[in-house]
Amino acid sequence: MAHRRRGVGVGRAGAAVYEKKAQELKATSLASAMETVEKLEVKLAEFAKTHKHAIQHDPAFRAKFLDMCAPLGVDPLSAEKGFWGSMLGIGEFYHELSVKVAEVCLASRSRNGGIIRVSEVKDILTQRGTKFKFADSKSKSSYSEEDLITSVKKLSKLGSGFRTIKVGRVILIVSVPEELDDDHMQILNLAEDDGYGPYGMVTIEDMSRALGWDNERSNRAFELLLGKGMVWLDVHRGEKKYWFPR
């Protein structure tokens, strides 16, 4: 006896209803989320107006403000014109700062091979008396190492090869386009560790003892660093010592 299949039409219709309802809920949720973001952006703008002076002249406050902007997709750095640019001038500030950072990095490249500490760049700019003034401000604005790191991010968007890397507890600015792989980073970390000898110096023996590398791997890793002037080779009584310029 043949059995009739029941509920197939109803099942399909039900699925269509559920799908339609799901799409409606999704659209409602999206609209609600967009409305929330818009409200937050308005609040952010009001906050920026109220605390404009602190944002412009207090590096720590400025960093916190940029952290607030990120989740909302607001980027005052790229807005040199328009609302954020005209109100805060942060984009212009970081543009000028990035130019000065690039000048220091390029001028010192023959000495350090294109790797320099953020703290050293700040010291050089401070010694030069480099200061920046927002367009609508009468006083100069101070800047922090965090500001320098942010300015390097602005440079990196231009495809200039500028970027920051963290080696141990130190932040370095790299101003050469070559990518440093994991082996190069391990060498830099070892050079930062004065437990294996003078600060900034490593030997093949250090790498064998600390990293378990054979001579071939160590020499291969040093080949790029030597070729680009990122490290200097000193041979003393037959022993090769690799120094990272400071």
C-alpha cells in the first residue's frame, strides 16, 4: 500500500517563513548596530571638542583617544581635511612627525644599517629641539615614543619599508624594505641579551649555545644583515664577532 508523504509542502513553506524572519532580524540588528555606532561617533566628536587641548598637548591622553577611535573605525590620522582634520589637526601633526622620524632614520642608516631604537630617535629629536604646533594652538605640543610608533605606521602605509618591530622589551624602527625572518629576529633578541656577552654583540658560538644552530644556519642568517649594513663584523684573533650598531 502506497504511503502518502505529508507535510512536505508545509515544511518548505515553513522554512521560507523562517528564512524571511531571520533576514528581517538580521536587517533589524544591522540597523540597530549602525544606529548605535552613529550615536557613539557623535559622542566621540563631543568628547574630542571638550578635550581638544588635552588631545593635542598630552601624549598619553592622545594615545587613549586614538584607542577609543579604533573600534568605531574612526581614523583621525588619515583625515587631514574634513571634520577631524579641521577640529584636531592630528593628521597633520603625525604627518610632520613622520617626516622628522624618516629624516633621522635615513640620516643614521649608514651607521646602524636601518635599525634604530624608538627611544634613540626621540632623543635625537629632543636634542635638535624639534617641536610641533597644531595650527590653532599658540604653544608647542610634546610627543611620546608612542607618538613616534604611530607616525611610523603612517609611513608604512606608503609602502616605504618603514615599520616597527619588538625585540625583547625594546621597540625598533626598521627603515629598509627587506623582511626580517624568524632567524633574524632571534639574532636581534640574542644581541639584546647581555647574558651572552657585551650588549649588541653576538658570536657564532653564542648562537650555537643559546639557539642550538649549526654554523651554516648562523652564517646564512648573517648574510643578509651584513649585506645591508645592519650588523658589523669584527674578526679578532680568528674569532668573528657580530656587532649591531647603536
